[in-house]
Amino acid sequence: MKTQVSKESLFNYFGGRATALQKQLIDEWAKEEENREFFFECLAVWETQNLQFSADAGDALHRHRERMTQQPLQAEEEPAAGPETRSLRSGWFRLRWLVAATVGLALTFGALRYRSNLLFITYRTAFGETRMLTLADGSRVTLNANSTLQVPRFGFGQKNRQVILAGEADFSIRHLPDHRNFTVRTHKNFEVVVLGTEFMVNTRERSKKVVLNKGKVKLLYQEGAVSRQLTMKPGNLVTFDQKGRVNLKQTPNPQVFTSWKDHRFVFEETTLGELGSLFTENYGLRLQFADRGLMQWTVSGAFTANSAEELIEILASASNLTYRRQGDTIVIDRPH
């Protein structure tokens, strides 16, 4: 017979009012995969009804700085004590406020991380790794290396479909009968709203872009203090410069921008200097050039490589250059 756990018993558990036997039963019950969603739903409700301590880290740091900059008390304001006692006491108060500020920051960041883990399922890829996902609504996502996708743990697909992307991913969105939107949010002042379509989003700092392969998407973005929107059509490529300004152009082969899914890299007059960001973002490696003039050398063509080592070997051979690896740095040089 399976254990039945009610919302009330979970609230007692979260509030520390459960008996030892109840705690043991709930611990065993929560290990079952089928019970975890109900567990987290109750935890989210209980947390909103029982607000936990939230340290004001900014206020703590402000008070700490004030005390650090205060002048030492005059002798008549101090109890009779020698210089050593006064110095030790002053140092103790400073240390205590420093500890308070540090603890406040730790609690704040810990609470934010806890809330994020509670509300979202986070999918991650390591350097050099790609990963295919199928979401609850049937949409498919392929994450490029060094990327994360956050999907709401509760209610995804019921009222809306929103995910948060950091890095690069290719999306194939399933169209639903009620025409419910699918939104890709980013932390780069833009988001993509779609119905049913195929598109790629890159949020990396040096190569922020959106490429539409099929269907139609609405791009919402911030240009300075102004909110703007742009409707993209198949073949449209939108790039963002360092100031957030948008450049729209038509590309005849939008699928080229997602060739990384097949470990294929397509370059067109791409400088070796520009390839440096690719190695940093996808593999966590840094390209260093023995001769800075090499940074302007260009590469064109399509290359298939399953690792950073294969890719740099192919590029070096194609450019008649040599390379050596030193830890996380690859040094490019002319042949001797």
C-alpha cells in the first residue's frame, strides 16, 4: 500500500512541526519521481504563505562601511581602558559587521539560487557538448556547447510557454491548436515570441543573433530606453552590436547557422581573430597568436570536427600554420 501524503502534512513538515515518524514517511515518499511535482508545488505555496528571512545585503554593507569610516571614540566616551583594549574592541566591532555583511550576501544569493532551482528545471551543456531536448509540449531544442535552458517546473504549456536561454540553441516549436505563443527570454534585452516555427537564438556577448528558418517570429528588443519590435520572415538574420543596435538582413541559407548540431562549421571569409571567440565560447579555450598579423588571416569553407583538437588541426592544416597547446591556451604560429 502506497503512502498518502496530504498538503497539510507537508506544510507541517516544511514548518518543522512533523513528528520523527512523519518526517521519515515523507522523506521516503518524496524519493518517488511521481510525487516530486506535488511536493514542490506545496513547497512553493508554503513559501509564499510563510515568508522566509531575506537579508538586506545592501543595507548591511552600507552600515558596515559607515562603521569602518567612523572616527575612534574620544577617551572620555570610552570606559577607562588602555590603548590595547580600545584597539581590540574597535577591531572586534568592525569584524562583527564585516561578518554580518558577508552572511547577508550569502543568504541573499543562497535564497535566489534556491528559488531558481525550485521554480525552474535547468538544462546545461559543458564545453564541447551539444544536447537535444524534447519539452513537455512536444517542442524540440538543441543546446549548443556552454549553454543553459531554464524551463518552468510548474504549469509549462498550460497557460503560456516561456523558457530562458543563455548561450545558443536551435528551436523547433510545436504549434498548438489554441495558437498558444512560445517565448524565448534572454538576459540580453531581447526575447523571441513565436507560434510554430524553426529558429536559432544566440545570446553570446560577441555574437548575439536570431536566425529564422521557417515560420514567423516577433522579436522584442530594447534599444536604449526605447522598446521596439520586429517581425521576422524566413531567411531573416538579425544581429545585435555591442550597443544593442539591430541589423536585419536576408541570408539564403539560414540552416548554415545551426550546422553546429552536426558538428559542422561553415566559415566565409572569417578571420582567425574572430575564431577566437568560437573557441572561447564553445570549448573554453583561448587562441593566442605568435604574430598578431595572423589574426587577420581568413578562412572559408565547411569543416566537420567533433572536438576542439580536431577543429584546430583542420584549420591549421588549411592555413598552413602550426599550433601548440599550453593548458587552456592554443598558440598559433607560422611554420618554422
